[in-house]
Amino acid sequence: MSKKKAGSFKDGIQTFGRSLLLPIALLAPIGMVMGICSALGQSYMIEKFPILDAAVLKLIISGAKDITSIIFNNIPILFAMGVAQGMAKKEKGIAVFASVVGYLTLNTVMNVFLKNTGTLADADTMAQVGQGMVLGVQTLKTEALGGLISGLVAAKVADKFYNLELPLAFAFFGGKKSIPIITFVCMIPIGLVLPIIWNLLISFLISISFIFTTNYIGSGIYYMLHRVLIPFGLHHVLAAVVRFTEAGGTYLINGTEYVGILPAVNEILFNLGPDSPYWAELMPKLTSYLGGSQMLTTLFRIPAIGLAMYHTSYLKNRKMCKGVIMTCVLTAFLGNITEPLEFSFLFISPQLFAVYCVLCGLMTIPYQFLHISIGYIRGTIFDFGIFGLMYENTHWVNLILLGIVNFVIFYFVFKFFIKKWNLETPGRESFEIEESASTLLKEKNWPEIARIVVENLGGPENIVHVENCVSRLRIDLQDPEQVNQTGLRDSGCAGIFFPSKNHIHVVFGPHVEFVRNAVDKLLKG
């Protein structure tokens, strides 16, 4: 691959990763509220704290949970819109509209495929084969992957066909109007092919599921694969298969056979209790597939990664990135929602995500050796308090000790690789961000800043395309020789550099979005 193509590919990946910042910014605070409400509304929490059963408090908690959960029930469509907005260079608004059209089309086409191939599952078993209800349609639960595909297709269609000219009889459907129509057409074959690939993946997961029940190392392999499958939405399938089918093992308890992890845990945890011989015999293994091992991630690994990101951020950027990182960490800690932080580095550095998955698997293996026996499913700080501290024989101290080891390892590994690969995790832009770099910025004189920028970039006729990331204007130019860098600095920008010949970055830090809006307005006249 040539240097030019490699650079273009890298820029594309980075743009793709940044396009997810908008939905991630939404998920983090709302997820934190949803996680707290979900925990406080659990029956076991109400049993421990009867005040939660008060009518008014219960109404507030359940209402807040329902309101916030609508966001997380529709993560794919949020990702579709975010990717379309971030990746499209032309007609971003139409691309966002087309991404929704594409996502609706994708799910309906998959529903038609499942119906006509006789593979539409019953309500009781659809989770085990990766199906579920999406916007009122039973289809494959592709989760974020479906949204990402729809957003990418819409963005590419928008850039290619925004000025499509058609014969006079069909001219009304040309230009911008063609974008959602072509996106609709493109999603049909994708919707027909995706179920075939999906079924092959699920069949593969089921075929290797016997590995997961291997004592001690099985849960480590399971947890590594669980993390790997998060971007594709298949982690829910893996969890359902292990929890409710023979893939999770069969367990004979007091003469009754229980199929899958969760029914066995429910019998021991809620009926037999910590004094049962089955507790010591089975709970360390069973809970290593549930909330107990998940606590290692939510309570220790995610905070460690967040701290590593904070400590590797540039000093003058820390004020800006601290709130983002803290919110993502609390979202996992309180609500078992790890995706906001995971997605913040997944697309920026897939190799770091691979390291993360392997580490998660390896560092789960000691769980069973330490006889930790903490349920239940979610793995939040609330679950630790209820099922760890309030139950006997859980060996919760061992979880904390193992968690501390996890924290230290994840912190130093992430700190090392972030620096080694020079990753642009939050706060690591390749310059130092000044919150107020000039009088113009202090006065928020966006029109004057835009005038200086456009004038010193060679005027509107020299500007091909303008977009922005978290802190930079990113501008494609006709002729880079027309750029007056000395004059450009009068805008109050914090830095100027050319990542490629006809592409310039102008750094404005946290003010960049307002500058970009003013530049767009000026260019439109």
C-alpha cells in the first residue's frame, strides 16, 4: 500500500472513530442515570431497602428508567446517524436522513428473509439465535453493527450521488433526493446476505461452546470472546447461549437437572443459599460467567483505563477531557454500561482493543481459583453491595484483591500502548489546547475569526471542503500554496499543520465547532 493510500486509510479510520463521539457523548450521562434506576428498581434491592417500594419513589425510578432506556434500546440508529454525519463530506443532513432509511430497510429485509426461510424464532428462543424486536420488527439483533453499516452506506451514497443527474422524466428524483432512494436500494442485498453470515457465526459459536465450560480457563475464553463480540452485537447471543442452553452445561442439584448457567444460579442463590454444599461446589464456576466476573471490568478495569487515558492526556487538555472520562467510568461503575469508554478507543486503535480483549480473558481465569461466588447478572457496585457484602461465603475480599491486580495491570498496559502508538485518546490531540488563545476567542467573535480563516486560506474559491473534529478545523484545499500561515494565526488558532499536501488542520481547541459554523455561514454567503 502506498504512503498516500495508507495515510488516506488512516484518516478514514480516525474520521470514523470521531463520528462516534456524538452518540457516545449522549450514551455516557444517560447511561449513568439508567444504570442507577435499573439497579434501584431490582426486586432484590427493594427487598433490602423497603423505602424503594414507596409509591412515589417507585414511580420516579421506573419512569426515569423507561425514559432513559429508550436511548439504549436504539443505540444502532444513533450510531447510524452519527456515522453518516461524521463520514459524509457532502450533504451531511441528507446522509443522516438516509441512514435512518437504510437502517429501517436493513431490519425489514432481514425479517422478510427470516420469515421466508423458516428461521424466524419463537419469542422464547429468539435471544439464543440472535433475534429480537427492533422498532417493532422481529429481526436479527445486529446491535451497533447494523447501525454502522447503515451509516457508512448512507455517507458513501451521499458523497457519490448528491449531484446525480437523471433524464427529464425522472429529474425530480435526482440530486439530493436520490440519496435516500439509492441507500434504500443498497441495503436490500446487504439485508439478504447478512442473515447468512450471521447464522454461520452463531453456528460457529454454538459449535465451540463446549470450550466455555472447561473448568477455570473456560470462563476466561468466554469473557475474552464476549468482549471481542461487543462491536458486532453478538455478545448478547453468546451470553444467552451460555446462560440458557446446554452450551452452559447441565447441573444436577438435589435430583433436579438445570440446563444453562442462570437457572442453576437462581436455584442456589435464591432457594438453597450460602450454606448449601452446592454453593461451594458450583457457585465459583457459575458466577464467573455472570456479574461476578463482570465486576472486574466495571469496578476495576474501566476505571484503570480511564485513569490511564487521563494521565496520558496532555497537561493543558486535562480540564477538557476529565469530565468525559469520568462520566464514561461512572456509567460502567454504576450502570454496567461499558460501551462508551470501549468505543472511545475501539475504532481509533483496533489493536489496543484486541489487547484489551485478551487481557480481559486472561485476568478472569483466577476468579474460580479464588472461590469467588458473587452473583448476579449486572456487575455494578450495587450488585457487589447486595450479592457480595450481604451474602455469606462470597469471598468478596478475594474479588477486591483480584480487582486491584486487574486495575494495576490494565492501567500500566494502557498507559504504555497509548504512548507507544501515540493514540489520540481523549486529551491527546497532537497539540496543547488553550481554552482562550486570543482576544477574538475570549470575545467569542466567531464571524471575525471565520473571516480571517477564509481569507488566509486563499478565499472561498480555494476551499474544497470543511469539517471539524473535537478540536481542529479540517479543510481540503485546491492550492496549498495560497495559505498565509502568518495571517491565519491572527485568528487565535493554537496550531497549523498539513497532514497531507492539500489538507490543512487549524487548531482551535474546544471552540472549534463555533468557528466551523461561522466558516460555513461565510462560505454560503
